[in-house]
Amino acid sequence: MHHPHPVSDWRARVRAAADQPPARPRVPLWWAQHRIGSVEPGLLEPLGLAPEVLRPGRDGWVLGGDCSASLHLLAHALREAGLSHAWRDEQLAVAGEAGEIVGSVERGVVRPLGIPTLAVHLMARAPDGRHWVQQRSLTKPNDPGLWDTLMGGMVPASDSVAQALARETWEEAGLQLTQLHALHHGGRFLMRRPTGAGAAGYVVEWVEWYGCVLPDGVVPRNMDGEVQDFRCLPPDELERMLDAGAFTVEAACVLAAAGV
């Protein structure tokens, strides 16, 4: 007797993908009494930075001096050694374990340094229940061509979450927040997983997500060249694409949290 394969649970797969240990052991990265990240043990020693900037200590590595200034020197040393990711000339906030901001760092080195980041996503529905989604540009350094929520992006050090939500919604979708209906904060979750952005990378990212309704006649239009396409998908097609792994882990986590 033929038994069909059971329907795979993409939600369980996504939850597992979003909470993974590092691929290899890591040690803490400290500034003063603040644990600000983690690194693979042998990553930083070959950089040859002065001990007042970076030295071994405690159970890992310790930054000296001003946090942002030392991270600036470390970031450029990683870049010269070919250990940074895509360089963006964009500063992200650096926080201690209690959430207090202690400095900022170039976006391109947060993954090898295991520094927690903050991202914001916007999940949008049409009035008839379909879902607006975007396809990431084929030239993006991370997850090119995969599908995403209507908008998703990191929060730079210069922005609050609300400011990043407004700016990214305009840049990625060409929409002002005043055009959205029923805009609300949906939730917050933490992702931890190895990244393909260099062998030593580890993602630690808080995701703040919002939901809204895009009124009939309001159509997203990309402004910054980082979106390949937009689609408005019926629930069954969205579910099929999620099950096939066509979405980024972050977007799939947001859609799962939103009850898709």
C-alpha cells in the first residue's frame, strides 16, 4: 500500500535553523566589564594589534581604550587580512549583555566578531489576505535571490528601531508609513546561527518585526536597487514556497511568528 510522504514542517525546520551553536568553539570578546561578542580562538592573534588595542585575557580577548576606536582599528585589521564581510562604511551599535550601548562597529565585521546586531522587518498583507513579499537582489552579498518579508534590514547605530523602520520601508518598498494600515509591533526574537559570510562568522541578531495591511492600489516599488521583485502571494503559494526553503531564515521566522 502506498503511503504519501508526510507534509514537512517548515516551521520546525526554521526554528532549528534560527537557533544553532557555532560551527567551531568560540571565546568571549570583552571591552571593560562588558562581553560584546565572541571569536574563534585563533582568529585575532595573527593581526598583530598593539596590546593597548587588543590583548588576550580572561577567557578570551579584551579590547582596550575607547571601545569604538579600538573596534575601528580591529575592523580595518580584519579587512586587510581578508577576514571581513562586505564592507559597508556603516556603523552598528555595540552593546553589553545588559543591553547598554558601549560603542559602534563597522557592519562588515560583526559576524566574525560575533557581535549581536539588531534588525527590523515588516510583514505586509493585502486586504484580501494575500501576502506581500520581496525577492532579494541577485547581487546581494547575503542570501541573493531568496524571498523576504516586504522589508527587512539592520538598524544602524544612528537610528532607533522606529527610524530604521521608516527609512528601510521607503528605501526597499518606496512606501511611507502613513500609507500603511493597521501598522503594529508584532514581536521580537533572537537568532543565533553560523553564517556563510566567512568561515569564522556567527550570527547573533535580535529581530523586531512589525505587521501591516497594504491598501488596495498601493504597490511597493524598490528605491535602492536591492530588491529583485515584489509579489503578492495567496496563502497556499506562500506556504508552498516556505516549505521549499525559498525564504531567508529571518523572513520565515517572522512569517511563522505572524501565524502564516
